[in-house]
Amino acid sequence: MAEESMTLYKLMILYMLDKADFPLTNSQLIEYFVGIGYIPYFHLQQSLNNLLDSSFIQKERIRNSTRYLITPAGQEGLKLFESKLSAGIKKDILNYCKDNNYRLRKEANIVADYYPDKNGEYMVDVCIKERDSLLLELKLNVVSKEQAIAVCDKWSEKSEEIYAQIIDNLLFDTDATMDDTVNTDAATETAK
């Protein structure tokens, strides 16, 4: 029975990673599977390790977050054994992915990490991704680890605003538009 349960747990994880279509963090997987009681915490971690060992998933570590992505081998394994998942489990996973898609994608696509450089300072690397495309990447040099952590923490809440400001400043000459408006108003007043 225990082996059957572990197989089911692995299939549920593969199914969710496949349907999400972007990497999911360990925290996101815990939130769903442990949160609703589908998989006990330690069984989830054991299943993830088994899937990694068999190359059905891959992981990347960014700062204090681990992200998981299904591999082509994992997709093939899922196709072979997906019928072992009940329609109810599939529906629950699909509904969760649909209802939380924006939040999950945002969490996965807003990335911030830091590392020490040769001068004893820190490089902060932040980016915004959309699917397989890199929309924006910034590398900032800061003087302390505390500043690096602060930038990384703020990035998740300010990244969209910063991206919009950069695009506006690069594509639209807002200062020139303001100057033209002021000059036009002054010319109109002088003409009166």
C-alpha cells in the first residue's frame, strides 16, 4: 500500500507541474498538496527527491527558494500512468492551477538573487520572466549583504512598477511631452 501511495503522490506532482506550465516552488507545492491534505509533508519531500533521482523533474535553487520543473522524461512517464489518477484529483489540480494561475506565475516569474563579488560587496541579480522569455534583468552592485537582501525582498512587490517606469521612460519622452505642453500653453497666452 505504501508503494502504491508513493506512486500516486509522484503522479499528482507530475500532473501539477505539467499543467502549471512553469516552474513551481517547493512552498507552492507544499501549500497545495499538504494544505488540502493530499500528501503529507515528508511524503511530498520524499516524492520530489525520487522524481529528481529518476530525472522526471529538475530543480533550480534561487536564494532561499527551490523551483521544480517537469522534464520530457517526466512528461512521458505521466502520459504512461496518468490513468492511475482519479478524475476528481485531476479536476482539483486543474481548478487550483486555473484559480491561482496569476499568483503562481507571478511568484515563479519574479526572480531575485544575490551573491558576493570579488570586492567584498554584493551583486544583486533581479529579473522578470514571462514563460521562456526574459523581459527584464537588472544587476545591481550594493555594499552589504543586508542591502542585497532588502533589494531582493522589495523586488517581488515593486518589480511590475519598476518595469512599467523603465518602459515609459525609454519609449515615451514624458519630459519632452510636458515641455511641449508648457510651451504650447505659453504661446497661446502670448498670442492672446
